Amino acid sequence: MKLCIAEKPSVARDIAKVLGATTPKQGYMEGNGYCVTWTFGHLCTLKEPHDYGPQFKSWNLFSLPIIPSSFGIKLIPNKGVENQFKVIEKLVEECDEVINCGDAGQEGELIQRWVLQKAKCNKPVQRLWISSLTEDAIKEGFASLKPAEDYKNLYLAGNARAIGDWLLGINATRLFTKKFGGNKAVLSIGRVQTPTLAMLVQRQKEIDAFTTEEYWELKTKYRDVIFNAAIDRLKTLERAEKGLEYLKVNPFEIVSFEIKEGKEKNPRLFDLTGLQVEANKKYGYSAENTLNYVQSLYEKKHVTYPRVDTTYLSDSLYPKIAGILQKMYPYQDLIAPLLEAPIPKSKVVFDDTKVTDHHAIIPTEIPPSQNLSREEKLIYDLIAKRFIAVFYPECKISNTLVEGKVGTIPFKTSGRQVLEAGWRAVYAKEPKEETTDKEKEKEEEQTIPEFTVGETGPHDPMIHQGKTTPPKPYTEATLLRAMETAGKQVEDEELREMLKNNGIGRPSTRANIIETLFKRKYIEKKRKNLIATQTGIQLIDTIEDELLKSPELTGEWESKLRKIEKGEYEANLFKEELIQMVTELTEKVVYGKGKVITLQEEEKEEVKEKKKREPAQKKELQSWEETKCPKCKEHNLIKGKTAVGCSDFKNCGFKITFEIFGKKLSDKQLLDLVLKGKTSKLKGFSTHPEAITEGVLTLSNDFQVQLS
């Protein structure tokens, strides 16, 4: 019997259907010589500090750094996870061969390998590696299974990343919390999270320190065309008025007139970051929401694997392109001209050297169904139009450059005209994107007549008054681009492609990093702008170690992880480097000066008191770290991965798990239990020993949770 393990039940069903394993069993499908089972994403996780010794349960500065001699894994403590693992463990023991059908990426490889490791698998393992979940793709994948050994470096890189994040996250978070948190909140530090916050704080400081200055510019109108003086901005109105007087007594003369024809390159296909940037700019979607929408489209078989960081396709896909285009029925008006001739095979679209695990995100041959949400339709539309646009001709434009002078003062203007729309025809019916510099855009759209060099004539000079503007705050779109290039401002797509190896984080993790910063209250959103809070600014100011907050250095770590993936760097060496860094950091902070960071929640407290009507309690009680333990009533609570408990758990022992009798509780429900001693009436309990499925959870006198 061959055992296939997928990453989630829906994917397992798709695979089982193709393989003919159609008999449902408890936790798997069976048939045709196959068993197909699944995980729920991560079933295993790295062990927590207290798993290595009870002395690490309480947070103590002088027990840091915590560096296990060897890292272990454990099952995530959850009844559903434990039950499913037992199914996998039993099937691994009974099968002849395992086929790893996990998500075809670094995280997917890690998830499956940890599960097989925990299940003590000693059977031969094959790897299914596919870029879409269509029936044809699954069949092709099973026809060309690879030995698991081919993906060993991918696992080593994923494992090194997890250990690196553990070493830095666990130690630095405990270190800074105990030294600077004033026993009021957890100060969260992360390998990717902290340099990302540092970029936002740096931008915030530049904006706050910016002083607006007025300036004046000389302009003139000649033959209904606005010309700008090609001199430095004037700092005083007096100088501008003197210049205006000079312009009034001298005629305008054309010095040069030039028309250059050029081309506007087609946009690139989407990688995940590109899609998130476009969806944020166009629809205001957060990076996390865009990832969820495109992941859903992938699971519904309408687009290819989304967690990618390349904008290229492999050469082997070229023969399938026309077939995919033909099936994109809603876009036939745009596609018809393409299908009149062979699809062009350009090196900026097809390049095997730029494709590693997966190619760019494109539609599959399965057109979108009617049951998509509005958001999914809009994301599919972005992917579909971009896919069509790359095969259109380039957009041909003409740029007109005109130079003139009034006496000794030089003037210039330019205009732009589209000669052949090319790929822009794909977007012709879409509303034009708004630009912040309306004045500049208006001048660029001027219709410029034919000028003759040497011609002169009267003109209407004027003064334009303006103000200098501060740097723009980051939006999710611009922050994602900055993470991709480790903070470097890069417009050119080819250069950006080269910098991706040194970006901060992975395309699949960046959305989660931004969400974590929101949850920690280190940043907040004002309209589309991301603003660093006072807590976020103070945290970055407190961190003196550049290693922790430098985007470039974090980018170097990412580069090393990619080299591990390619077999060009030792995973153990990466681990040793991080151990050394964490050890040095600990010594520096423990024996350095202490100060307490003011928390965002504290600042708002004073404002709340002034208001007559109290705001809803929910907002005030969002932070577990500011909620007193109901048992000892001395220490605050702390939120872990699976439970909320007393920060002095070793002595107090109070703990409530997120999942009770098979039902996962929300923060609000857990807070009710802690603060009021009971929840409202709840449904969905599935593992109560007396088979109770609904009722009220209460805290007993000895602080145990009961269902009645």
C-alpha cells in the first residue's frame, strides 16, 4: 500500500479522486492500492523552552540565553491534531511507501518532514511536486515523482529558518521584556519582524523631523504650452518677483525641439509580492487578505501555486499557453488577437534560469466559476489581465522635449503621446490610477504643437508658489516592496529581481509579519498609511544592536538560507552564527542600562478617563499581558501558543488552553472566562466525556474549567 500525505483535507480529496482512493475512512481515504491522509498545516512544532527543563518555565534574565544542545519537535497540544497524528502514525507503520504530497515549498516540506520524523518513518519516501491542483497537474505529478532526497536541502533550509527564528525570537523577546517591559507587557522581537518595524520607525522619524519650506518657481505660457524655468527653486518671493519683471521685458525663444519614439515595456507576470502590491494599490487589500484570496483560488484550481517569488515561466510551459488562453472565456475579446498568430516566446517571460521551485502566478485551464467571492473575482482579474498583457506587443510612445529661453533664463517642457497602445489596450477600460502630483501630470499631458528652433514671440510669465513635502509614509504596497529589497528604493524591475535573494522574509511570510506588528500595537493604520506607534518607536530606540534591526543584515541571513536550499551553505554554520549573536546580545543587554518602555495602551488610558462615556470594554482588554491572574491576583497573564496562563505559572499554576472540550475559544470568550468567571452560552463542544455539545463554561473554586 502507498501512503499519500497532503497538507490539508481539501487537497487530499483532490488527490484521492485522481488516484481512485474513494472509500472514506476515519482520517483518510482508501482505494486502488493507495491511502490518502492529511495534516492541518503544522501538526508539529519546535519544543518550547520549558520542554527542555522546568527552570525555563518562568522568564528570568539570568537563565538567558536558552540554547538547547539539540532541538526537538513535539505535537501541537490539540485533541484534533493528536487524533489525526495517530491515524498518520498507524498508516506509516502499515504502508510500503510514503508519497509526500505537502505544499510544494519550503514550509510545506518542513511540515511533512517533521510529521514523518515524529512518526518514526523508515519507509521509502517519494515527493509529489506540482504547481497547480488541476486533475492534469496531479496526474503529471504522480507520473514523475521524485525521491525525497532531492528535496533534502529544502528541508534543511526550512529547519534552519525555524531554529533561527526560535533562537532569536525566544531569547530576544524574554531579554527585552524582562529588561525594558516593566512587568507590563511582552516586548516581541523577531528576526524579520524587528528590521521591518525599524524601517517604519525610520520613515516615521524622517516625517516627524521634516520642516516644510515654501519655494517659488518661474513659469511661462508660450503658444498655449506651459514651460518651466530650468533653474533651482527660489527661496524668497522677492527673488521670484525680480525674475518675473525680467521675464516680462524679454521675448521667448525656442532653443531646441526634439521628438523621440520609444517603447514602454510590458509589465511582468505576478509573483506573490507583486500581486499583493497591486491589490493594495488598487483595492486597498491587506497583504494577508490578498494571500488568503489567491490561496483560495489555487485550491479551487483557477490559478497556479501562489507563494512564489519569481516573475518568469519555465520553457516547458510554452506549449500550454495557447490552451490556457483559449479556456479563459470571459476575456475572449482581449485574447482573440493573440490567437491569430503563434504566441510570442520572449526571454522576459520564459526563462528556466529564473525559475526554481515554481513559476510565476498564472491562470490554469479551469476558468473561474460563479461561486467566487467578489474579492476572489477581482484578484483573478488582476492575474488574468497580467497574463494576457505579457503576450501583447510593447506600447509605442513618442516623447517630445522642448527647450527655450527668455533672455538668459532657460526653460523646458515635455509631452508624451501613445502611438500604439500595445499591452495598454488590455487595461483600456479601467479607470486611470490617481497620481499625487496632479500639476506634473497635467503638464505631461499637454498637446505640444510643432515648434521651430529659433522662433520667438510674446509669452505670459507667472510665479508658481509651492511647499516642500515630507517623505511619504509606507503603505502595505510600498512596505512589501521595501521588504523585498531590504529597504532599498528600487523602481527598475530587473534590478529588483536581482535583489530578491537578499530581501527580508519570504513572500509567503511577509503578510504575517505585518499582521504581527499590528497585533503587537507597534504599528497602526491611518487610511492606507502605516504609522509606527510610540511603543514601536521606543522599542526600536531601545535596541542598540544593529544586527537585530538592520534590513541589510537580515537580508544577508535570508541569502544564507537560500544558499542552504541550494546546498551552498551549511545549516549548522547558520545555527552557530545565530547562537553566537544571541549570546553576545544577551550579555550586552543584561549588563547594560535599563529603562521602561511606555506602552501604547497606557498612553490612551489618560484620554479614556477624560471621556464621560467609557468605550466598550473589549478594546481595553485586548492585551492579555495587562490582565491580572484571577488565581494569585498578583501577576499578569501571558499568552503562549496554545494557552493563556499566569506569568508566574511555576508557583501559581493557573492556565486555560485555547481549545476546551474540542471547541476553540475566541479571545473574547477566554477573557469572559477569566474576568467574569463564565462565558455566554456556547455551542460546538465535541470531546466532552459526557457528550455535552453546548452550554456555559465556568471557572470552579479551584480554577478548573467546567461545562454545564
